[in-house]
Amino acid sequence: MLRFRHFIVTAILVTTFSSSISRADDTLWKQKALQATVLVGGIGCALGGYTLVGAGLILSSALSFGVSYLRNSCPQREGPGLEDALKTLNEQVPLDTPDEMIQYFYNAFRDSTAFAVADAGSFRGNIAEGQEEVVLAKANKEIHNAKAINAKNKNQTLPGSLLIEKDSERRNKILKTISDNVVISETGICTTFAALAYTLLTKNGQAKNVPVEIISRRETGGRAQASTHLFTVVGRNPESDLNDPTTWGADARIVDLWLGALGNAFVYKPDSADYQGWLKNLKVVHSNLQ
């Protein structure tokens, strides 16, 4: 009876950890959670009388932790912060997968989420829990910043130009100008944050083999279809159904710096429960494959 109870407790713990792993978007967290799951399973089996199985799982977990420690203790190239990333836009970095690209630019993305969200007051429902006071104070502060006002004024007409411009090269120039103004003003909206993410990910044509797209979510009804939200998608299968994220492919990732600046995560999987509400009535605004 005691062995059976140990087995049930172990199963519950392993299931809980596994659920956390499946929801995690951070690769490092996945690795640690998986190692902990194996360790918990091993201890549970050992206590329940399954000595050999438990010892094997504990040994596997110990070896995995050891390899991770050695790997993480070796010097690795850390991605640049936002300022350095923008200074080196003319330098190519050999990045071959969406995960490699996002990991390399993670620091730059994180830096940009410290910027103010100009329209935060209109989207209070999207501000992360417990972050409303900080996010709104930051936005109100930038309203009175002369440098920010100048850059924001320049960016007011550019997003509209991006949506109607047909020439790919001119769109790239508009995106770069928008990105510069976001950094100067330290302020953005979803469109301008999407432009910044795209500019970083495609710098100097480095992402030729990885699709990078600016996607708009559009609402139907009224006088016309109006774009209501823009974000960046990396690694979507070009042959997939844009409005069916389950077809995008296992490597596809969403980068939404606007949501990040509102205190939320800024990298999502297409099947993330936290992002499903945005993935409707989609349209590609710009792509590096065009």
C-alpha cells in the first residue's frame, strides 16, 4: 500500500512538472524543469521501493545537471543589448534557426520592453497584472519629453505609409526609420515595436533562410477592415495557412515587444494560450521573403 501511495504522489509531481514544461516558452526553463522532473521521479521511485528505476533516474538527472553546469560555465557569445545591436546592423551574424535568432537578440528585445507604450492608457486590459501603475507612469512621463514628442510625431505618419507601400525596399527604409525613432523617443506602439523587432531580426539580410514577417490582426465590420494590432513572426512555414497557427510549424515564434513593454512576455509560441486572442483575421504586412 505504501509503495502504491509513493507511486501516486510521484505521478502527480511528474505530471505537474511536465505541464509546466509544455507551457514554457523559455528554453533554459524547459531544460531545468525537465531535469527536476527526472530527479523527482527518481526519488519517488526509490522511496516507493522501485530501487533500480529510482537510482537510474537520479543518476540521469545528476549527469544532466553536470553537463548543463559545464556547458554554462564555458564562455559563450552573449547577444548584444539594443544599442549595440542597432550600431552593428551592417554586420551579419550566422543565425540559422528562429530560436538562435531570438536567443541572440533576447537582450536587445528585453531592453526595448523598458520603453514607454504611447497608447497604454487605451489598452489597460493588456497591461500585465501589477504593472499598470509603472506602465502608465512611464507613458505619461514620455508625453512631456520634447525629444520623445519630436520622434513620435515623425512616426505618426510612417506606420500608415508602411501599410500602403508596395515596394519592398522602400518598406525596409520606412521600417528602419520607424525603429530609429522608437529608440530616440524610447516610446512606441504595436506597429513601431513590430518594426523594431523586424529590423533587428533581418539586419543586413542575415535571415535570408528564415522567414521574418510583420503580421497585422484585423477586425471585420464597420466601414472597412482596420488594422488593430501588429507583431512580428519568425520561422513560419511560408506554405502554411496564416489564419491557422497550428500549421505554422514547430519552429515558428511570435515576437511582440509591445506586449513586453506592457509587462508581459515578449516571445510566444503560436499555440500559446496567452496569445490565442490575437491570432485571428491575419494579414502579412511585410516579409523578408517578398
